[in-house]
Amino acid sequence: MADILIVEDDPAFGEILMMHLEDLGHAVVWRQNLDAARRQLDQALPELILLDQQLPDGAGLDFLKQVKTLEPSLPVIMLTGVSDNGLVIEAMKAGAYDFVRKPIDELVFNSALNNALKHHRLSRKVAVLTGAEDYRVDVSQIVGISPAITDICKTIGSVAPSDASVLITGESGTGKEIVARAIHNHSDREGLFQAINCSAIVANLTESELFGHERGAFTGADRRKQGKFELASDGTLFLDELGDLPLPLQAKLLRVLQDGSFERVGGSQTLQTKARILAATNQDLESMIQQGSFRQDLYYRLNVIAIHLPPLRERMEDLPMLAEHLLHKINQRLHTTVVRLAEASWQRLLDYHWPGNVRELENLLTRALVLCHGDTLTPELLMTDDRPGQPPASSEAPADPPLQSLSELEAKHVQRVLDHTHWHKGKSCKILGISRPALDRKIEKHQLNDS
């Protein structure tokens, strides 16, 4: 049993949450605004706080910062229905233990609850045994509310304030540089974000790009040049396509990671850098280590924190939000006014497996907007030789179906998956990428039935 404080202004949700916690055997105090929550903390500290973001007298995030100043070891789980990944990152940076989205998935919530309480009790036990004090260890482009994206945002918020190296993995086009920039933007580093694509530079020039060179170091070096390590000092250096870095340069990179020292090409002066290293690759570095093409010691130096970006096909629930975000972005860039997709266009996007991931989606939508003469993307605009819009077998173009809301499209898609699996909910959950309680809620919400 634990003492838990709920800070939530929604009477219905607060009542359900309190009943659930009491059924689990916890002692619960529920307050509906921040002022009442502060007065409660003055009386007694709980073992856990469940905190809503939007409250009548302020933001939960501000209260979270106050709580962590008062009691850094007290775990706080943020609860919100807002689909803002920037908020996830800021909450984790401010010291939130976890972040759970509404409507709440019972399994996810119970897991977060149990982990937070276990962590709090272990922390107190360590403090008693050692006498040590407690310690704490451009985001709008990270689009999605899938569990995978939420976990990535949590990790960004947790690691951004530190100097730890981060290895970001994932297929081409999943957004690895966006994650790297988000880590830098949410850090306290005063220097610049510098990126270098290790596969896009001629091998014998990569060393100069990284470390700089002195005048006369090689043919064409008519002046001294600063490398990325100098330019990123006090900032962040992002090494993209890390697996393509030649072995001799891997050894030199390892030295920089070990002691922060390097020399320009053709120079003898030892320079120092405080640049934080973030790296990304779509290759299997562990296999490359076995083959002798990547250094194991460098891998361990870079893989202090690992972030894996899932392919788009594994988080298709994010596709509508991604498409809306990209349409807005492309409209601004091209000065177009396309605001919607026809239902058949949505279905075409949902049925495709997206080998090129988010980058492919953006390229396809850009092409479609260039060719579009109205405000609606119709299926034929999404046609290319090998992409979602394979032309129909019939030569007659079908009439455009009426436009529908996202809710109507979701209902049809869930019904289609259920019918495909003959209403096997386990298989349907796997295809949709959602939990069993979430599927049950969608069935009830859309009044679906086994016809």
C-alpha cells in the first residue's frame, strides 16, 4: 500500500482514478487544483503524485518543477490528453518519473504506477544505507502518439540535460536527425549543433571535416579550416551514417571521446573540445563488429544511451497525425492550400508498407501537392511506379467518394481489421498496434459489431 496524491480537475476521471487506486489497496488523496495540492504537501508528503497538466489555476508542469525542488526523490507521473510531444520531453527534463496519455490504458498505467513506487522505495533504501543525498540523473517535428514515440520523447527528456553520448538507430527516413536536434535543443548546451554525414563526404576529406586542417596540409588547403569538433565545442556534434566512418577515423574519434583532444590535419597543436557526441546509423553495428569493420570499443563509447526509431509501418496509428503535420509544413513551403485527403487516398496510405518511412511519406505528399489543383488530394495524385498509388486494373477512373472525418475513417479501418481476423481481438490488436482495452474502447466508441 502507498500514499498517493491525485491532482486532477476532471470530476469523472478523478473519481474513476481514485476508485481504481483504492481497489489496488492504496491510500488516496484527491485534490482538484494546484492551490489545494500545495496545501496538501505542506501537511504530508505522499509516496507518489499523479498530476494532470491542465488545471484551473495553472499548469501541472510548473507544479512538477516545484515538487522536484521540494523533494527531488518524490516520483511524479504526468497525466494528460494533450498530444504534445514537446510536453513529454519538458516533463521528463523537469524530473517526471513517467508520462501517461489519456485515455489511460490500464495495463500501461498499472505498470508505470508499480515501477514508480518500486523506484521510490529502492531510492529511499539506498539513501538510508549510504547516507547519500538524492540526485537526478525542434520538438514539434516529432509527431505521433504511439507508445513508441511517447517512449522516445521520455528518453529525450531524460537524457537531454546530461553529457552522455547517444546512439540513435533506425531505418533510413525514420527521423534520426530530428531526434538528435531535439536532444540538443532541450539540453543546456550553449554551443552550436553541428551535423556531418559520414557517407556523404569523400573518405580522405572526412578527417578534415571532423578535425579541421592547417594551411598546406594537402593539395587545395590554401587556408586554415576549423573542423566540426571545434565548431561544436560547448555544443553538440551529430555523426550521421556512423557505420560508414573508415576504421582509421574510428580510432581518432575514440581518442576524442576518451579525453576530448585532437589535432587538425597537418597540425601539431593539441586542441580540446567539450562537444557532446550524438551518432546515428541504419546499419547493424554489432554485425559490423563481428566482421571487423567497426570498432567494438568505439561502439561501447557511443552506445551509452540507445534510442531506436521504429519504422513507420510499425506505428501506423501515427499516420493521420503525420500526414496532417506534413501537409501543413509542405503547404507553407510551396504556398499551396491543400487541406484534406479523400477517403480513398487515406486508405491508399494506410495499405502501403512505407519502405522509405516518414521521408518517403513527405516526398510523396510534396509531389502530390505540386500536382494538385484544388484543396483535396485524390488517389491518382498519389500514384508513382512503386508507391501506394498503383493504378487500378480498370481503365475507368472511379468517382471520388465523399470526404469523411478521421473518426469515421478510424471506425472503418478498425472494423476492416476485425473482419479480417474474424474478430480475433488478439490478432487485431497486433495489426492495429494497440492494447486490448484500447481496442475495446474503440469498438464501444464506434458501436462496431461482428456482422
